[in-house]
Amino acid sequence: MVLRIEDTDEARSTRAAEVAVLEDLRWMGLDWDEGPDLGGPYPPYRQTERLAIYAAHAERLLQAGRVFRCFCADDLLEAKRQAQMAAGEEPRYDGTCRRLAPSEVERRRAAGEPHTVRFQVPAGEVRFRDRIRGDITFGSDTVGDFVVLRSTGLPTYNYACVVDDATMQITHVIRGEDHLSNTLRQVMLYDALELAKPVFAHVSLILGDDRSKLKKREGQEGTYVDEYRDRGYLPDALVNFLALLGWSSVSGAEVLSRDQLRAEFDLDRVSASPAIFDATKLRWMAGEHLRAAGVQDLAQRALPFLAAAGLAADAGRAATWVRAFRDSIACLSELPAKVQQLLDPGPIEPEAAAVLATDGARRLMAYLDEQLGARADLDGAGFKALLQTAGKELGIKGKDLFMPARAALTGRTHGPELPLLFDALGPALAQERVHNA
């Protein structure tokens, strides 16, 4: 995997934006083999550092007569574009400077007149093979002569990508189907430069629940990686979910480890149909990955979320809370609310109060209160054993044994398993709850 920084859009390309992309990739565990930080056999890996390479290939195109210098001012081009749109026409360059005499071009160039370099689109059809969509054919008349070098000397996206992919020995270009119109332009450039084309694979777009395209630039929720990192989703869960948007495992399994994804992924199983971003399914999958993850790892990841909620804890304490509640959360940002509810449960629920009002519950609480007072080092497993002993001695069993214990510890009749609850509370607070009950 080659990490190339495409930073020739002066308005949007900042070093801060680059750092954010790298942080997202590293958090997701998507590591690269070549890049601006690692180097590699085809440096440099930022497009703004490759301008001499683009200029050399543009000179080849000029010598071959495949591009021309365009002196049209931006305001004139915009006026023509608006006029074409008003007439119901597809806006495109009208070829004004394509017809300039060589002597006129040199005179204006020598005078220092700003100009771009445009590709001279040939007439006819453009064909290429797509690994997912099969044979693609475009009429070249669907695009006008497009810019390859701006007046600043910076390359445009389509031109820079072709030169970079060819000179960096890129074998596969996998991207969204909305790039098909770009591929039309790029294929023409490959042919004009007499360069070998990579394998193209245009994957389906990701749609929201309303079947409209997810739009990151409109601030649509859930379109940025850092949103999931900030909520405490596990990166393995997000990678698993994204891999299944437009692809399926031959086994039919949906919860897949990275090793399984690496072993099973095949472009031949990528669908050409749009994929629906199902937030409910993501939450389910995230929960499955949480339950499969190591408790100590989750505890370390949970500490910042707990601290932000004012819940002071070390890794050991956090681990007891993770064990208690990971079955009921999808991401670690949801853990503090569960812990706060446990530590400060508020008024006892009517159903729990009714459970504790029975004669059997009163006898059980008195027994537990006495025993817990003498066993300050008890843990969750020991508490379960104590409950079982109490049941035998008091002649109480089943829900009449376990329901009052849960009601005493939490003020509710539903929740995590009792040993997990006991550890999450700690023996001192657990005894206090039993004593109050």
C-alpha cells in the first residue's frame, strides 16, 4: 500500500489536514508500506514536491501536440460556462486557444501572459476494462479540453494521478464509482503519454438510510473517522463494518477479524450495487467486537472516557466496570453513563421495592448483611457462592434468591450478572446497599 499525499488543491490542502488523515489511518490500523514518513523507491510522496516530474511529462505532451497553452482568463471562462448552462448545454471549454497560431502562442507566452496547459481531447470513443463493472465505454465528446497544469504550475488531480500512478508503479486503483468520469480523462492521458494503465476497480457508493449519498462536505453525521474514535468505537469493528459495504465473505460470516478479512477479500466478490450505511448494524457489530476484545485492553481504552465523566479509576477498577457493562454498550463512550447509574442509582424502582418487601427477601438481606460484614475481601465469584449457601440455609431458591440480591445492589430487577455487579460496586459499597435494603 502506497500512501501518497495529493495536496495540489491550495485551498483545502493543509499540513493539519494531512496529519488528521494519518492519525485516522493509524488509529484504524491501516498501515502503509511507502509514504512521506517512510520513504520508498519512488519518492517524493507529496504531489507538491513532484512538480518537476509533472512539468517534464507536460513537455512531452506539448512536443507531441497533445496539449496546448490556454490564455483564457478565469472570468471569461466563467461567463461562457454560465451562458452554456443558461442555454441548457453541458458546460465545457469551447476550444478558443486550441486554434491559436504557434506564433501567437509564443508571443503571448514571451510577454509573460498567465496561461494554463489544456489536454486536447481526441474525437472518438474511450474504452477501458473495470474489474467490478466490466467493459466501460465513453464518448470523448462528453468532456471538453481539460486543464492539466494550472497557471501556477500546479497540476490538476487527473493529470497528477496519471503521472504518479505510472511513475510509482501502481498496479491497482480502487476507488468510488463517482470517479468514473475522472477515469475517462485519465485513460486518455495514459494513451497520450504511452503509459501502461493500472487495473481499475470502481466500488459502489455508500448511501444513507434515505438512499442518498453520504456527503462529508455537508457535515453529515457519521462521515468522518474521528467521530467513531471520539465515541470509543473499536477500530477493528469499524474496519469490519466498512469492509462489508459492497463486499461479502464467501462464508457468509459478518463478524470478521482482520486476519479473516485479509485471507478472504477478493475483488471478484465486490458488488456493483450501492451499499447502505446501516447505523443499527454498525452498533450491533461494534458490540460483538467489544465482547470479543480483551478486558484489559478495553479498560485502558475506557480510562479517558471515564476520566472525562469525572469517574476516577485505575485500570483494575475500569476492568470491573467493563466486565459488568460491555454486553450492553456498543462503544466505550457509553460506559460512563452505565457506571454513574450504578454508583448513583436514584430512587428504587417500584418492582424492585416490591421484591425487597417480601419476608424471604428480608431474611436473605439480614443473612447477607451479617456475612458481608465479616468478609471484606469478597469478590463477585465469592458473592455468588455466598448467595448459593444462603439459599440452602434459608430454603430460598431461583428468582426468589437472585432477584432480591439484584434489587438490593442496584434498585432494579434487570442488569448484568450478579458477580459482575458485585465486582463493579466493590465489597464495601455492595455491603452498604445490602444493609440499607
